[in-house]
Amino acid sequence: MPILQISYATDAERLVLERLIAFGTEMCRLADQAPDGGVVAACEGLAVERGRAVLGQTVEQALRARAAAAEGKGGRPGSARAGAGAATRGGESGRW
């Protein structure tokens, strides 16, 4: 069996790569086991079901990593105030 070496910079990247390899392995196994005439339907079903989950997890992980990096830079979580004289909607005038 061949060996694959992959370089990654962070644990988040490693997890994404592991998920994608597992997804590809599952897809190949399903294609091998599907009955004649049912390979495309089986693989499409897996792609929609598991593919959406894998992509969703990847996006979520990327967003969490970005948020953690931003917090690590000393940014204070919470809302930001508008600068002096900035036009904003709402307020005391009752418009909007």
C-alpha cells in the first residue's frame, strides 16, 4: 500500500485534510459496493449528504480559527462605537 505524506501548518488544516481523505475513501468504498446501475445515484447521495456536512465543518472550523486569531491580537470582543459625528440610523429622532 502506498504511503502519502502531507505537510500542514496548523491542526485545523490537518483536521480538514483528514476529513477530506476519509470522505474520499468512503466515496470509493461506496462506488465499489454499489450495485450495477446504481453507482452514480449512490455516489451522488453520499456527495450531497456527507459532502455538505464536510464542507460545513470546514467552513465552521475556518471561521473559528479566524475568530481565535483575531481575539489573540488583542481585539476586544463586542460591539464597536461609531466615531464622533458619524451618521447612524435610528436614535432619538424616531426615524428608521
